[in-house]
Amino acid sequence: MRALVVDDSRAMRLILKQILRELQFEVFEAAHGLEALERLKQTGCVDLALVDWNMPEMKGIDLVTEVRKLSDYSAMKIMMVTTETEMEQVQRALSAGADEYVMKPFTKDVILEKLGVLGLSAP
């Protein structure tokens, strides 16, 4: 399986990459939404995108909205991984097309649980 981690924090990208690589994911990364769109053009559709909300260039919510407009990525699961904790933001992300929502800080077990919910558990 293949995943794209989109977060402006290099440390957060490393943490998420490590979790996913332990599950045998091939992992790509981007520092913001515009870079993520470019990465998707290069790599093609991935199975999963983990997307932060607050980033420069293009916010995560805008990335989710844009990706969901493109039929090439309709099968891609999107998990928001963010510090935004208000229920209104959760609902907004899910309405925009996110499949799951994880609030920072999180544990590895939370990510594993959400992957299970998305049908993307370890092989």
C-alpha cells in the first residue's frame, strides 16, 4: 500500500512515516497542500493520505476539497491529523470528504485503530 503524509512539520511527517513504514506502506510526503497535489500528479493515486489542517500555501481542508473533485483520487482514503479539536471543524472536514479525523497529540495505537476502520490494517 502507498500513503502520502502532508504536514508542514518535518517532525510530524517523520513520526507518521515511521508508523506507516512499520505497516509496510510505501510513504511519500509533502509540506503543504500544493506540494501534495504535485506529489499526487507524480506518484498517481495513493491508498491513504494523512493531512494536517493548518499549513502554508494550501490548508489541509482545501486539499481535501480539491482532491475530492478529481475522480482519479476517488478511491483514496483521507485521514485528517490535526490540532483542530472543535466538533465544527471535524464536521467540516468530514463534509469536505475526509474519511477519518485524528486530533493531535495522538498515539500510534490511535493511528492503527483508524487504519483498521478504513480497512487499511497491516497485511
